[in-house]
Amino acid sequence: MGRNPLVMIIDEDPIFRQELQAMLTPARLAVVADCGYGVEAASLAEELKPDLILASIEEPIARAIQTVEAVRGIRPNAPVIAYSSSTELPLVRQVMHAGARDLLVHPFKVGELLAAIEAVMRTVPSGGAAAQPQAAGTILTVFGAKGGIGKTTITTNIATAIARDTDNSVLVMDLDTRFGDVAIMLDIEPAVTVAEMAAQVATLDRATFKSALVEHSSGVFVLPSPKHPNDWRQVQAEDVKQLARFASRMFDYVILDTPGAFNDIVGAALEVATQVLVVTSVDMASIKDTSFILDVLESEGFPDERLFLTVNHPNGANTIRSADIERVLRKQVFWEIPHDSQMTMATQVGLPVVLARPKSRAASNLTGLAGKITGRDAPARESKGFLRRLIPAGSRN
């Protein structure tokens, strides 16, 4: 190799990432990226094309291993040197099976690290890596043809459940162009809005974007809607698509909350989505509007396999069953959310019900929905599901 290798560091500990960079300085090794586990690692590997990857293997071990596998898929010719505080044989086997060339025992000395780097770089073949599928997380759009049917409540609860119950990073973008309520429901004070980020998406960098986000106590990151609807006037649908795709290269899940209407922004949120939760309540107006929208999407050739019909029961006074809705909409119900007064009580205190009333019927149901979305209800396929989210085949335009 005619130049010093470009290095990428994957470690959940930002302080040790800095220490590791200092170890590499005497050898004039350039660190082009450092990050934690997850989709951002795969995204940075594709974008910056490192020649060498240094990866910490600590808890959560499964996520660390999955991240190494994903990065190896993006940069198959870039050797991975892993390091871990554990020397247990099963872990060593996992790390080597994931594609690491060497495993150092942490803590290690500078000399050990540099010797390992020199050894693995001698084995690197000439020529670059073949083009790989783009690394990106799941973009989940929560959509409904009518307002007041609980879309934002569903959005904030499943986002919270995913962040709480998995190691996945989650971002909620509030795209409600009329009454954006994500910030209110999570009781956070917005600093920068979706509209402001969309306006500069062409020149946006990761650091600027991350600094604009508000982190909820649950671990969910939020990019709120503007306080005034007029702020949306300068936002183009294409900017929203670019912003969502940009975010999906930094977060495992990007959840888009949309208004109860159909406009260019909603169209962009649907077009960019990996999955769409189509929410309807059980009143006839909501079912009628949902039927119309489903017909429109079908006529436009929108992939039916991306649409997941979700029925919300905002009150207990109804006689319409899921079977009736399926017959009218000609689509199978993916999920049904029961009426629970605890949902309203949680909303009034500015907390998702999965946090405020974790033992309630609604919390259990919405946690189940989050599990369905992430694949946690199918443990045997968990690893493949994670990799599919990192590199979703055929799901990007």
C-alpha cells in the first residue's frame, strides 16, 4: 500500500476512542472515523472507505459482533482488529467468525497494537473493495388519512419501546405540517426544527445534525416540527427525503410522524419509507379516508408489502371488528391497539404510556408492536434482521 492506512475506530466509549487515536499518532495513522455500534458504523465505512478497522467487543456483545459483520460486508478487504476485556473461548470464536483478523486483550500497550496493525496490513490484497449496497437503517413512516387517530401517540411509544428494550439508536422526526405534537408529548423543549435542517440538507454534516437533536430521557432523539406552520413553506419534499435518508445513515431507526392529511411532505415520507404503519381508527370517516388513500397508493404503484395496517381503538364504544375493516379495506390488519384510559393519563403528564404505565394494557400492546417492527418476536431471525436493516436490499430509491 503506497500510503499509510486510513483507520476507523468502533467503540461505545468516546473517551477511549480519543486515547486510541493518540496511540496511533506516532505511527502517522490517520483516523478517518470513530463511532459506536450500529448503522452509523456501516454508513461511515461505506462513505469514508477505511483501510483498517479497530473494533471494541464489549457489552452488548451481540450488537458489537453484528456491527463488525456489517462493516465487513461493506469493506471486505479492510482487516478488522478487535479488542476485548474478555478472553473467553466462545467470544474469541464469535469474533473470528465475524471476520476479525486479530483479537487483542484490553487494556493493551501501544507496541502490541502497532505490531498487530503491521501484521494484518501485510495481508491486505491490492485493489479496492467491490461496490456494496448502501448502508442505512430502517425508515418507519407513521401515516393516517385523518387527524386525531393517535398517530403521534403510537410514534412516541414505539420509539421509546425500541430505545428502551433494544440497543438500537432511534430518531423521531416530526413532519406534522399543521400540529406537530411530538415535543409536547415527550415534554421536551425544541431547539432546532425539521424545517431548519431540511433547508440546509445539501451541505449538512453529521456533527451539525447531531448537535441539533434533542435527546429524551428514554434515549430517543427528536427533531421537532416548527412551532409555526408557515415555517414549512420553504421546505421542499425532496429536501425531506434527503434529510430522512441522511438520518438513516446515523440511526438504526428513523421514525417519521406525519399529519392527518396528504400533501407533498407526506408523499415524501411515504416514498422514502422502508415500512409504513397505516393507522386508522374504527370510526367510519377514518375507514373511508383510509380506503381512499390505499386506492391512491395502489394506483401509483406503491409497494403493498411496505404497508402495515394498524387499527387504533381510541375509545371503547365501537362495534366494528378487525374482520369488518379488513373486508372494507381489502387488506389484512397487521396490528390492533386496544382502548386503554391509561394512555390518556400518560399523555397528560408528558410521558409515553410505556414509561408512565409500563404494566398497563396499552403499554404491553405498544411494546409488542415495537417488538414486531424490530423482529424481537422472532429471536431465531434476530441477527439477519439487524443486517437487513443495515443493508436493506431494494428498499432505497
